[in-house]
Amino acid sequence: MKTNEQPSVVAGKPKRTQYSPQFKKRAKQDGVPKVAKHLGIAQAMLYNWQAKSRQTGQPFEEQKLQQAEIARLKRENARLEEEVEK
């Protein structure tokens, strides 16, 4: 069960399907091959999610949120530095 059944098109590129953390956790419980087949995705994708989670000790979704927040803060910092220079 995918969270986005119909991929949308943004700026000429199809939007990537996002899977909930529950599907990624199921891979640990039921095994990667079974879950990958159920989701219709490559096993490598699930193994990649698991590897990224092990590297940092955080779920992949949390890593992405942190990266987005860091990028936002860097943009804000650059904007404020520009304001101070004026």
C-alpha cells in the first residue's frame, strides 16, 4: 500500500512515491524480499533504507527532516547576513 497511488507530475518530472515508515519497519519483521514484492519495489531500495538507518541510528525519514531543517537554517542565516551587510 503506497501513500501516493497516483504519481503527480511536477515541473515535467513524475513525483516519487513515498512509503510510510510502517512499510520500512515491516521489512525487518517479514523480511526484505517479501515486503519488496508486496510493495512492488526493488529489494535494494529496502536494503538502502535499512543501511541508512543503521549508519546514523535514526530512521531515514528523520534524517531527511533534519537535512531539510539544516538547509532552511542555512538559507535563513545567509539572508540575515545579507541584511546585516546593508
